[in-house]
Amino acid sequence: MLCLAGCSTIPFQAAPGMLMENAESGTVKENFSLLLPDRFQIISTIAFEYKGQSVSFIGYSDIDTKGKTFIVAGIHQSGMKIFEITGDSDKTELRFAIEDFTKKGNFAEAVGGDIRKIYFDRLPSDSSKAYKKKHEIVFVQEEPKAIMEFVFAGPGNLLVEKRCIVDNQAIWRVNYYEYRIENGKLHPAGIILENIKYGYKLTMRLKEIRS
């Protein structure tokens, strides 16, 4: 139920195209790594859409990207908590959810998987290969069952897209928009995760940073 498919329009401003002819892939990666927060707490509005149905709520997320742990809670506009999930890079635990969500398959694993896609591993590995295009640098990282691509573009050469490719087709992608700096660290004001394989879309709009 919380994994829903999407609007055709993008409610965020895409990064303007910047020429990459003088950009060095190693420098782009290093500079971005220095600006990523290790631990942060954020409040966002979250919308899921799937097959014409939608659900929206306020999300509280406590993310530790170094330790790869997270706590995520969904709160209804009325203030009622509708779910709380914790996890790490391998496991997900459902602490609480209203009955509507527990009926819909493995809800906790679906949400935990999306959190990992969005916030964990936002830097390509040292073994990745970089390809420079006119307006972007793409890092290609081969994994046992998939290929990960990291696209850096726009002012500051920041990560604008992360996608997973299997059999030459993207099965999911995350796009990052409108970065802002808080306490010397980067936070995207808008995030869209699109799961092509399962046909849903998640849109997150940053409201508050508590880090």
C-alpha cells in the first residue's frame, strides 16, 4: 500500500546543465563525499502513488549512513502515528503499524528497501568506472546481479540520479533535487524514487533538518 506509482510531472526543479569538459571524476566524487552527512534526522512530507491510488503523510527519518541504520516513522496529518520501522543494511524490524498497512504484504521490508536505496551507498565504489558526457559524469559499478549507475551533474557536480540496471533495463531509480546546505552538509530538498519493476513512485519533500 505504501509503494505507489506516480505523477507524470516533477514537482522539483531539475539541476541546470553544466559543461563537464573540465571536471575530473575523482575530484567530483571526493568533493561530494565531503559534503554528505554521516548522521541526520529529517522531517518530510511523503507521497506514494500506485495504480491511481495515493497516500500522503509526514515522515520522520533518523539515518546513520556510516553505521547503515535507520528509524522511520509515518505520522498522519492529524498527528496519529501510523507506522514505525527500524533497520540496518540487512534487516528490517516493524515496531508498529496500523492494521491497514500490515495487511499489504511485507510492508516493513518494502519501506526499508526504499530507505536503503535513497540514503545508503550514495557514492560509487573505488572499482567503478567513470564516463564523462557533455553535461554529466556517470559512474558505472558492476555488482553480482546488477549494474549501479551514479549520475553527477549541475552546479557543484552533485549526485542527481542513482539507478539499478538488470538485463540492460533500469528496475529502479532515485532522483535528487534542489540540494541545500545545512551545517556544512548537503541535503536534497526533493527526492523521487521510482520503482519500475513494481510500478510505484515515492515523492519526498524536505521540511526540516535536525542534525
